[in-house]
Amino acid sequence: MLTMIPQHHIKYLYEYKGMSLRAIAKETGHSFQTIKKYANKEDDNPFPTPRKPKQSKLDPYKAQIDEWLEEDRKVPRKQRHTGTRV
């Protein structure tokens, strides 16, 4: 992957100077496929779009777990749910 400066240079030569892809490849020393990839690239943003947070596997059970924990406050310490039992 090229850094942003060579990417912008390739885009500049292709769009503003009107050079062919082969001429740009010869001038820059990069392969034709690399030049083609960056010349036709529309989005210059190198960062991927942020992902949406996934639902937790525990979400369907949260109400039940909270109910157990509330009940455990009323029982003696030795009879409460442990992390393994929850």
C-alpha cells in the first residue's frame, strides 16, 4: 500500500495532467495494476468506516441475571449465586 503522498501524486498526474496509466507507471516506477488501483480510487480516506456495536450475547439474559442478583441480596451469603452458576 502506498502512502498518501504517492497516492495523491498518481491521482494528480491522471486527472489534472491527463497522463495515461502506463506513462504514470513508467514515471513513478510502480506497477500498472497499482497505478490503476489508485487512479480509479474514489475515496481518499485511508480509515475504514466505524463498525456498529454488536449486540452482546448476554443481552437476552440480562433481565434474568439482574433478577437473580436482586434475589441473592435477600438470602444468606453462602446461598448466593456464584459467577459460575450465573
